[in-house]
Amino acid sequence: MKKKWLGLSLTFLLTLTACGGTNTSSSTSSGSASAQNQAQNEAQTQTPNQNQEAATTQYPVTIVNYTKAEGGTVWEEKEQVFDQTPERIMANTRPAAELLLHLGLGDKIVGVGANFGAPDTSVEEEYNKLDILSDGYVGKEVTLGTDPDLVVGRGGLFENADWGVGTVDVLNEMDIKTYVLESSITGGTYESVYKDIENLGRIFNVQDKASEFIQELKGRQEVISSKLAGITEEKTFALLFMSDPKEVSVYAAHDETFFSDVFHMVKLDNMFKNETGEVSVETLIGADPDVLIIPDWKTYDGSDAKTLKEALYTNPKLSSMKAIQNKQIYAVDYNYMFGYGYNTIDGMEQLAKEMYPDLFK
């Protein structure tokens, strides 16, 4: 990783984690996501299979997406009207770019920000040919420098800050369309990923590729579900968002609906998802979750998660916890938890195999 990325502090990283998903809480935004999820579930029953002809986009096409005021906390619906297929896409994160590659849109990607996290090896060769703007988050000036007609990606990065690509409204006023991933706003879940793929399929008139990719991901979800079908009760877990072995920091992930939802794939329930304030180490010990999750920073700075695990297992203050006694600490790549992308399924597959190796033989 370049020094620019390594120079980002963990506090700054955590702040942007909150911007990505939790900075959207409101009954309006949650209701919108829920309503769209319901509509999407109904639409899924009509998703073309391999023996059916996919739909063709008739332009102009209107997509209901999202916007929020600069520095605001509430996402509201906003229509994006596409008179034709966008030709120059800026993706504000690696997972967003990788999603576009799965839809066959690599030749339209003119820039990628936030080049970190575990790679999707199935599109890695194509990804490495893209114009990577920075290992860290990029600002509006860099974004505009790519001359995009569409900016796609994580909602929390649509800000006018030096780490943001510009707000939706500002970009739209400059005649640049936007697509905020529904998975990255409050109310978003892994099901929202399917809605995002469906919408991008319509925008770019690649519904056939979108349908195929949706079915591929659903198939992988079904494999996890079937393998763990015999596990009838969920275990509780807590996320220890830490990089320093000497410091234990609990992240409640309140309103991080995508984060909490995806762990249900492996029968884990976020013990602190309803906590709005800081969770102390004393509260963690008292709650005594079954499992502890830590970030795997290997794809960021090459560090080995074993160091963090060993520090936690030998921390005398935590010795009474069952997760410590039962050796139930697992590391998950940051992007699998807070990248709000389809490839979170990679992380859940890995975690399921690590937690229940006998079920995946």
C-alpha cells in the first residue's frame, strides 16, 4: 500500500465507516429501503432464467435512487433519468468497480477510488487494468478530473469533503448522474445488492448479465444456508474494531443494517446493534457474546490477524469471556463488512468454513 493510504488513522477509517451506512438514520430512509426491498423481492420471482430472454432497456429510463444534504444524516429518494447509456463511470470504491466489471462494463470505468480490501480474484486481471486514482478515498476535484457522466458507489462518500466525491445534488447540477448503492444506506441489506445489480443492469442495458450474476450470488447464498441448515440457534457476536493489540475497542455498528444483516448468513447476531452510544470493555465483558469478530487488515498493511487474536486470548481482563475460553475469535476483511458490496459473500463463505469446518468437508 502507498504511504497515502497507510497514513490514514484508524479513527478516520472508523468515521468513514459510520458515514457509509449509519449516517442515514430516519424512518423515511429506512422505510424507502424497506419498500424497495419488498418490490425487489416481488420482482425476483420474475427474474429471467437462462431459458428466458432478458428485458431490453428503453431510454430514457428513470431510476429511483438517493440524495442527502451536505453534511446531513437523512437520505431521501431522488430520481436519476438516463437518456442513454453512460459512457464514463467513476467508481468511488473497489467493490463498486468490481461489481461493474461483473456486468461487463470495464471499458466504461474511467477511475476508481479507495483501492483497498480483499480482491475479487475472478475479475482481478481486469481490475488491475483500470485507472486507480488512489489507495485511499478521493475528493471531488480528483473525481471531476476523470470527466465522468456517472459516479457510482458507497453513499457515505458522496460528500463535498476532501475525502468525498461531491454530494449527489452538486454532481447532478453539473450534469453528472449518480448511483448511490442502496446497500450502503440505512435499511440496506444483502438483498439490496440484488436491487443495485438490477438497477445497474437497466441503466446500462445489460439485464442479461445482471440476471445471471444475481442468480450466481443467490446460488452461493443457498449453499451456505443449506450447509448450516442444522444449526437452529444463532450465536451472538461483537465487533472489536481495533488494530493495536494493546487497545480493545468495541464498535456497536448501530444502524449499520448491511453489516448486521450479512452475519445472519452464518447464524450470527450482532449483540450491540441496538446500542446508540459507546460500548465499553466492561459492557462487552458483561454481555459476554459467543463470538468476537475483528478486522483483518492484511489487504491494507500486510499485518497478520494472528497478532490481534493472540493479544485478545492472553488479555487477562477478557479471560472470563466464553469467546476467549472457547477460542471463538474470527478475522474478517474490512471490505467484507463495510464495503457494502456483493463480494461480502466471499467473507461469509470463508467465515462459515472457519466456524464450521466439518460441515464443509
